[in-house]
Amino acid sequence: MLKRTDYLTKNYSAPDSWSIALYERDGGYRSAEKAFGIPREALVDEIKKAHIRGRGGAGFDCGTKMSFMPKESKKPHYLVINGDEGEPGTFKDRSIMEKNPHSLIEGCIIGAYAIGAHVAYIYVRDELHLSKARLEQAIVEARAKGYLGDRPFGRGYGVEVHVHTGAGAYICGEETALLNSLEGRRGEPRIKPPFPAQSGAFGCPTTVNNVETIALLPTALAMGGDTFSQLSLLHSFNDGGARIFGLSGHVKKPGLYECAVGLTLRELIYDLGGGVLGDRKMIGVIPGGSSCPVHLPDEIVNVKDPRFEPFNGKSILDLPLGVDTFRLAGSMLGTCCAMVLSDAVDPVLAIQNLMQFYKHESCGQCTPCREGCGWIVRILDKIVEGKGTMEELDRVHEIANDITGNTICAFGDGAAQPALAFVKRYRKNFEDYILRGGRSQTGRLSL
Amino acid sequence: MAFSLSDERERELSKIVARYPNKMAACIPVLHLCQEANGNWVSDEVIEFVAQKLELGAAHVKGVVTFYTLFNQSPPGRHQVWICRTLSCALRGSGELIEHCEKRLGVHLGETTKNGKVTLRTAECLASCGTAPVMQVDRTYYENLTTEAVDRVLDRLMNE
């Protein structure tokens, strides 16, 4: 169901979209003021009603995560915002930080109060210098207005927001690696439990949320949680509201499209994205960042769940994009930023490209991931050179399965799943390289 | 020669440290500050300086430096150019752009031009997939790149 919205993106094209004047003209910071009038637990309940599923990829419910924070604790609480956007194909958080930073700052005030924190850290990857500058400026503006500091809105609940910078490591988007990085350490994921709500930043109760998730809080609160949730076609899946969908690769109009949750890939690619570049045939689509499995356009949905009745028997392109719809269909929604592969693309080169990414970004802590990603790249390199064997192709399976579930964090699975999906769906292309030197392949990624 | 910061940067360092409940947390932002003051690389002297300022072991600081790709362990050129090589950009021709840049600058990836002005590298996904292909030059993004646009930027850097 295509329903365009503009809660976060309304002013994206305005020349001063990041200014507090423009943000306040549209009712900015009124939700934060309203939040301070609600008891903490009631505020978390209201956020729960909004059914904001984490926009960073895992899709965990925002309000539920906040409810895990201890009610009483002698230690300080922290809110940490994950702005380490770097999942290949994903570019939505950067747009919020650059073009609508105040939505995130206001979200931080609401979120901090909801979890009993007085300090929020926004962890921004180092490359995003403009994002950092815009956020810093937004913090200065909000403080000058009396929305941050010791007494925001004249109330006695102090909130400070700081921007923290990374230094180039995709793994720091994993929440516990991010916490280590925030603490000034190497960004290696921690073993869970303890979960951040018990022991997160500096050993204190912490909630880590994605940029978009927190930036939606002002909207959800202004509308009321339930009303916000019902914007979504997937309200019955507890997957509420609106979100920013991204589109990249071989499409005519790549970019960001804010819509109600429940948009389908077909609507995203054809109605919003204008279809495949050069009106070529689409051979595959990765639904939400490179860690999601690639899908063939003619894959049919078949899930034994009464809620799937309207979708069963249809193409995966017609399945509404939701955390649970895609999980139950054996896929993953991820960050909801789709990547389109036309028939100009050699799928063997595509997965080689992605596995090079995972090899480069593995933190090296767990052997299956550190070695396995490298082994898969080595095999793919051999296959592309025409020196691979069928036995080695099968070994990609074996290695990927050995990574899955055998690592401290989800990076391992995120690296193994795309390899498995590509080999499964494009096996003939791999075999062509092995048996015929890749003669019938395009040998290209670009048009 | 021992490394030190200007008074202005020292004040910046104090401001950074004040944001956190302990000094260790300032490690990454302080390393960035010092790297910038040291011609964009982190020398052993810088590591010693940061370790002393933040009351950390030099081994800890070195461990941090070697983990993250954006801390240079040797001096780069005056300008650093990163071209995104990951899939969304590759689908839009970044592979061809990388080859073009190598030829134009007469360097391989990871190398610095003979005049010391440009270090050419690839980057993993720069979060700009909708405006691919993209490159980062020092702190600035250049999006929707064409070879002509790349040439204009490279020429400017080389002739500066």
C-alpha cells in the first residue's frame, strides 16, 4: 500500500531545513515539552503504543526496549543513538542528521526522559562531517532556547546531548561494539548478557536506538502512539507508523521515500523509483541493506499464518515491507533500503563485492567470521578468475553455515546470509564461471 | 620531537574530556584532534601524548589507533580521496571511476601522488547510495559523480 508521508522529510528540500526556526514553525519541540508532563512509565507506554520497530535493522520494538531499563537505579542511565550508518545500501539516517537534526535532538530529550537518563550520546561515524556539524549546531540552538541543559522547558529534569565520533569501522554499528567505541576502546562487540539495559555504556543501564527510531518520537507523541501506529498497513503485526524507504542501484529514481509502513518492493521500485534503469529486466533485489538475502523477482510468498492470506501466492515484490512479514517469509527487512540489480549485473561479481566488504569490516574477534569471510572471498576470487571448482562452490555453503550462529555478534550471520542467498539463487551463474569460464556472464556490475 | 597541541586545541581537548564520565571515553575524539594537528597521521609521539593526557597505557591507545581505518599510521598526502567501492556505488560505475583515478593520478590505490598532494583510497559504503557513485575528499562528499566531475576535483587538488 503506497501512502506517502512527510513527518521527517517535509522540509528536506528547504534551504535552511536544519534550522530551529523552521523546525519550530512546524510545531517542533512541543512534543518534548508535552513529554515532561507525563510520568516516565506512562510515556514509555505511549511509545509502546506507537509500535516503532527499530529502524536500524534488527526491528526490535522501541518502547519495549525502553521498558527494559531499571525503574530505580543508583547508577546513571544513558541514551545512546546509533548514527554509525554504514550498511551497504543504507543512507537514510545521514539525511535526518543533515537535513532534520532537530527531530533527533527533540527525540533525544523525549527518549532520555523516558528511560531516566540525563545524558544522550549520538554516535556518528567519522565520515559524516556534515551530520556532526549540523547536530552540533542544533544542540547549540536547542540549548540557547532552553530546551537542553539543567532545566529544559523550565522543568527540573536536566538533559544534555553530546555528539561522539567514530573512526571508520562498520562493526561499531553493532550496539555493544558501539558502546566499546564510545568508551574509548576498540570497537569489538561484547558478549550478551549482560544486555545494555543492565550494563551498557560505562557499566550503566543504557538504551541504544537508531537515529530514525528516535527522530520519530516527537511525531509519535504529537499524534498519540496509537494514531501513529495505525498509519501503518501492518498495525496488526505491531509494526507501526511511517518510515524512510531507500532505493539504490539500477533504478531510474534512486533516493529516499518516506511512506507509511507496509509499502511493497514493487511500489518502491516501480511507482516511486520509476522502474529499472534503461527499462532493463530486474534479476534481483536486496530488500534492506546488504546483510539481507537477495531475492529473485519471481519468488512466491507462501507462509502458514492467517495474516498472510492476502499475500500468499503473490510475488515477494508484493509483500508489504515489514519486520515480521519479511522475517516470516524467510527474508529480512533490515534497514528498509532496497538495492536493485538489473540484468546487466553479474551476480557473482555482486557477491564478490559484498564479501570483500564483510572481509574488510570483520572485527576479527571471532575465528569463524574473521577467517570465514576471508575464505569465502578467496574462493569467489578463484571462481571469477575461472580457476574455481564445484567442490569450492559447495565449500562456500559450508563456511557460511559454520559462521552462522557461531560468533559473538550478528555480523557473522549478516555476512554469511548474503553469500548463501546468492549461491542458492544464482547457482547457474557460479557454475557457468566454473565450467565455462563465465562466458555467458556480463562480467560487469555497472550498466 | 615531542608532540604538543596549540592552546586553542588544548582548550578543545578539555571540552571533549568534559563530555564523558571518564577520560578513556575521550580517546577517539582526542586522537582525531591530535591527528589533525599532526598532518593527518598518528605518530608514536601522538600516541604517547594521548596516553599521558588521558591517563591510559600507550598500548591501549595504540590498540585503538590500529583498530580504526581512519587513523593514519603513516603520513598521507595533503588531501585524502576516498572513492566508495561497495555494491550500490559499484552498480553505478565506481569500479570504472577508481581505475580512471588511478590512471589520472598515476598511483595505485593506497598510494600518494609524487607531488605529495593526493592520497587515493577506496572506502566501504559511505551512506550515500542514493546519489552513487560518491567520493569523499577530506571532509567533503561529492555525489552523483561522473568522470568529468572527478577530473575537476582532482585537477583542483593537484594544482593547488
